[in-house]
Amino acid sequence: MSQLTRRGLLGLSATLLIERHAGAQTPEPEAAVQSIAGGRLLRPGQPPLESAAIGIADGKITTVAAGAASSGAGVIDARGKIVTAGFTDLLTSVGLIEIDLEPSARDDVQISSDPVRAAFLAADGYNPASSVIPVTRREGVTSVGVIPHGGLISGQSAWADLDGDASDDALAERQLALHVFVDDGSWYGSSRPSRGTALLRLRELLEDARAFKQNAAGFERRQLRRLSASRLDLAALVSALDGKLAVVFHVDRASDILAVLRLARDHKLRIVLASAAEGWKVAAQLAAARVPVVLYPLDNLPRSFAALGARDDNAALLAKAGVTVALSSGETHNARKLRQVAGNAIRAGLDRDLALAAVTREPARAVGLDKRYGSVEPGRVANLVVWSGDPFELSTRAEAVIIRGRKVSLRTRQTALFERYR
């Protein structure tokens, strides 16, 4: 056992002991919510609804209307408060990573010499008991995209609601999107490949997946030419070719973005761009292609040669050009800071209403889940937050977090430590 492993396990053991003494082993019981009444409801693209009454049943929103505040069992009195849809960070590994630098505490990577890992499911390693989850949802994040890493094609992400005792309870979509890392050349070995090499490999894989789709029986009987990926990886790529699976390209350089747009057009892929540090340079092409972009708003300096053109008003410039923008922290342990990240995008010029959409509606829309998530409308999953004030202000706190119609506990490892030593 490595020194780091021992230190990590000792730290976790000490934390569990502290939590036990602090009473954190018996968290606040979850309570079914029947309505949220009296709050000021903020919905992107619509005027604020004062004294909103939001009805909830069976984990879904049933009614949204103006109405007087009410009280009673199952009613949250939100008078003087702000109500929004729960926030979503689409690019995290919450539930997969417990300790960044300890391999045994990471389940976000398929260890393989093969850079093509399309069949790898992040959902299979998701841990609903992760200590990262309570602190993330305490800050109003109710859903996350759980993404894999490593390789050229790292695998398939999942959509998780941050509640539930078992992974099957938490995971709303086990196969959400396929993730491709164009800028990461570590899959090639000691020398980084050219971008042309990465794109060539992707074209070859997509053409092989099409051949596999057309003659799967021949592949099984070894009557098909040698293909460049395994059977399960090819099947995942077929889902992408059929439009059943979105493809998220992690890419930064403007020229690479245009190359990805050409690849997607040639193979009729349903794509999303992630990071896109130089997206503002090709905003017109992104708008014309109607490709959504998930940005890291704190990118304001080059972090690589591919991101030399990074600037903090990237989101504002893309939105002005008509590009659909979602926002992400791009982190796991700090996914809780999503609202602060969005606040920085507003400071850099992004319209406040668009910023709210970028952390609620647009992440769901980007991966085709907007009929179920991301807005406060009848029929949507009841993921909601009652805020003490403007959710993008640092002084604001989430006073109630509702996930699938249940008011969840806001206790965390941090609150246990605070209560133990205050």
C-alpha cells in the first residue's frame, strides 16, 4: 500500500470518526415536498413570477402558478426567497473521484493501452455515497454529468441526480454522451501525435463503425475486414452515428473546432463542444452549425498551447453570436462552485438570464434531456432550489434543495467538522 493510499485512508477514517461523534451518521431525514409557495420564481426567457405556487407530486412538478403563500405538512414557505430550477454541471466526475492523486480512489478511467474506450461506462463506477455529493448539492447543484477520462475516446458519461442510496436510484441516464478528447495526446505514447493523427483515427473509427453496422453478422463470423476497434466499442460508435448518443468533443483551438465541425457534418453526428477556449474566434460558424458549447468561464489565461486565445468573455461573445451556451466548473471537488463560475460569466458580460439558462435549461438541452430536466414547468422532474437571495451573489445560500420532489439534507462532512470544533 502506497504512502498516499495510507494517508488518504487515515484521513477518511478520521473524518468518519468525527462525523460519528458529530451525529452525521444520522443525517436529516428527507421529506416529500407537496408545494413551494410564496417565492419569487426565476425562469429563463420569462418574467419573474411573484408569489409562485409550485405543486409537486411523485417527484415531478404538477402546477406552476401565482398564488398566496400556504403552510402545512409538505409545504415550503418561500416568502421573501428566490426559487429556481436546480443547477446542473455537465462536466464533472462527481461520484467517480474521491481523492485526485490516489489511483485506487478514482473510477473515471479505463486503464488500457487502447485509446478507444467507447464502451466504457462511467455509470458502472458511480458511488452515490461519495463525500463529494453532499457538499455539491448544498450549493444548489442538483444534477451532474459524470464523465470519464483518458484515451482519445474516453467512454460514455452518465446523468446523475445528487440523491439516492443506490446508483440505480441516482442515475437518470446511464448512457448520456460519448466523450472525445481531441487535445489530449497522452493516448499515443511518449510523443504527442499531431491533431491530424487524432482526426484520422476518428474518421477511421467512424467508417469502421458504419461497416460494422451494415454487416454485424459478417463481423461475428470473421467474414469482414479487420476493424480498428472492439465489438462493444464499435456498437457504441454506431449509437453515435444513429444519433442516439451525443458526442462531446473536448477541444480548445479555433482551427480544431472547425475540424470537428467538418467531421460531425460528414458523419451526421449530434455533437456538443466542451471547453472551446477559442470558441469566440469561430462564433459565427458555431451558431450556423447550431452546436451547443459547454464553457469554463474562469478560463482567462492560456493553460495550454491549444488555449492561447482564452478570454473570460468567451461565453458572452458566443451568446451574442447566437450560440447556445452552458456553463461548467470543469471540476469535481469544486463543482459546488458552479454558481460562482456563472457569476463570473455575468461579470464578464453574459446576460444574467442567459447565465441562469446556462446552468439549468441548456445543460439538459445539450444532451437531449430538456423534456425532463432544467426548467420549472409541469411534467419536469422536481429538482428545485430555494435561495436566500440572488443565486449568483456570494452571500446567498441555498436554504432548501429539492431533488425528485424530496427536500434533501444539507449536512456535509464540512458541517460535521464545524459542529464538532466550533
